Amino acid sequence: MPSKPDTLDRFSLPDAAGHFGGYGGVFVPETLMTALSELAAAYEVARKDPKFQAELRHYLKEFAGRPTELYFAEGLTKHAGGAKIYLKREDLLHTGAHKINNALAQALLAKRMGKKRIIAETGAGQHGVATAAACAKFGLECVVYMGAHDMARQALNVFRMRLMGAEVRGVEAGQKTLKEAINEAMRDWVTNVRTTHYILGTAYGSHPYPMMVRDFHRVIGQEAKEQILAREGRLPDELIACVGGGSNAIGLFFEFLEEPNVRMIGVEAGGRGITQGAHAARFAGGRLGVLQGCKTFLLQNADGQIELTHSVSAGLDYAAVGPEHAFYRERGRIEFAYATDDEVLEVFQLCSRLEGIIPALESTHALVEGLKRAKQLGKDKVIIVNLSGRGDKDVEQVAKILAAKS
Ligand SMILES: *Cc1c(COP(=O)(O)O)cnc(C)c1O
């Protein structure tokens, strides 16, 4: 079934109040309303300012390492025996993932706004590391909130952040993971809003974050479009990306939303399977609700309590999904699938062996789906998989899992 052609102007969303159809919006305490509208106004000016855009382009190139390659994955393509598989190599960026695109851009915006103190949340530590790097680069004070449980699991990333001058504050509440870290960051912001900018790490939360973070990652799709036209002389048949909050996926997809023949698939974390508490596939097991400032699909019980989530990849392990994805799924423009932990562990090893590229566990979810689809498509078809990050951060965890299995 081909995706429905979409007649919607992709730039018409969100509306001024941050709605993507029935999703998104602003659900925060009154004390943050002013900060969010101030941020939206500052971003609106920066976005149209050629000086800001030129400065951002400069740092994306010199500091982050853009453009990234669009790489023909010959080994994986042969293995699948069908469509050509290309990888968009966001794993080659400084700090190891796409997250630096957004962290750099928001740090520049904070400087413009005269805010010298940055706060951020982090789960596995990837966004924290990207933010710490951007703050070190621009001489900004940096405080990163991280669940105490995640700090223990990701001790190396905690060390990296501290090495670059960030203060990492452990959060002891609840499950001691990402959700609690976001709550603490929002609490800090309420208290210090005059001096502080909150660099949120994904296309989620209250307006203007989902729109702004999307815009800062659009460069992925802009480059990919140019690169595939140069390589293949035509647009790809399918785009595939993993979806945690949704930033790397919407970054790749956005440029193609109005291309009716390009199919788009977001891949969520299927964990141990779609039963309560064992996964983070919001579209497979979730319902409409509000979490941390945003109305969207989320995993909750009948009373609206947020369910536990699980994934082998920390970066996809969140109970809610970005509102723009919920909107385009409803319109049938973006489709969603999920990959299980076991599938991911297998393809993690396969990609390492066949390509000499160790993918992040998050990105491997997209690779699982990419291989499945390549097998079903003819050799004349072309798929682009977003390789959102590199797997160096994951090798210790995978080694342990594989040792326990054997
Ligand atoms: C954080 C992360 C993700 C998930 O975040 P999105 O906002 O959904 O992109 C995916 N891949 C990598 C490598 C990450 O670090």
C-alpha cells in the first residue's frame, strides 16, 4: 500500500499555539508560559535572520562535521538481496549522533537571547554530552539533569560531560530515569528562567520545542535529498528512521513530506514484545494523553498513569512520542513499525560485520526494518536508513547481554 499523497503544506504546521492538528500544544504551569512565548518569539526572529543561519551553518560544518555522507551499504544490500540500502551517516558527527545539530543551534539561540546558563535533561547521556560540548564551545554554564539509575548505567557519558565542564545532577525521584530528569529540568527552569535556557533534546514537549528541534534537524533530509539525486538521479522509494521523541526521524522526513512517491516509516522500540511494561511502542500500545507539556500518543493505564517502558536502547525508552509524528500517522503519511530487542541485537552484529560500522542500538531499530523492507522490494528500488548514531556507547552493554545468552 503506497502512502497517501499529502496535499498539506508542511510549513503550515504547527499553528501559532503549537498544534499539529489535535496534537502538541502548550501544557505547562503558568510560570513557564512567559518563558515559552519569549522563546517562540526569539526563535521566530532568529529563524528569519540570515546572520543566525550563517553562523549556525558555520558551526555545523566546522564543529559538528556536516555534511554527513550518504553511504551505499553494499554488504547489507547484498545480504537482503533486494532494494539498495543507503545509510545517512549521522553517526559520523561530533559526539557521535544527530543530537549535536539541535544542541549547537539552541546554544546559539540562548547566546542571542542573552542567557548564559544552560540546563538540559538526558537519558542515556547522548543529549547531555552534545549539550555539554556546545556549552564548552560557547563558554556557557551547563547543568545536566540525569536519573540516578541512568548515571550508574552510563557512567562514561557522565564522565564525558564533567570533563567538558558540565555539572551533572542526579535525580533520585521515581524510576530515576529520563522522565524524572525532565521534571527536574522543568523545575529548575521555572526557578531560573531569567538567566537560563532549557535545551530540550528531542522534537517533544511544549511549543515551540517540537517545531524548533525539527527545524534544527531538517538539514539531515535536505542533505539526503541532494545526495540521493546526485547518486541515483532520483528520489528514494522509502525513508526509514527510529523514533524515540522523533527528532532524527522528522529531520530526515520533513524535506520529503510533499513527495507523494516517497514512503516513510518510523520505527519504535518493541522491547520484549507489545505487552504492558515490556516496550516503548507508543503507536502499537498507546493512547492519546498529555505528558510533560504535550498532547500526543503515550503509554498509560486506564487511570492515565504513565506505564513503565522498556527497550534495549535507552534513547528510544520513553512513554510518549513527538506530536508531529502523531499527526502525520493519523493522515497516513508516516507509517510506523517496531523492532524487538532480539531483532536489534542480531542486526547490531550483522551491520558491524558486513559494513564495518557499529551502529547505535537506537539506529539499529531502523536497520532492522530497512532490511525487512529491502528483502520485499526489487533491486531497482532505493531505501535510505537514517543511521542516527554510532554504537561505541553500546558495546559494553551488548557484550554483557551476549555473554549472558551464550
Ligand atoms: C537520542 C537518540 C535517538 C532518539 O531520539 P530521537 O529524538 O527520536 O531522534 C535515536 N538515535 C540516537 C543515536 C540517539 O542518541
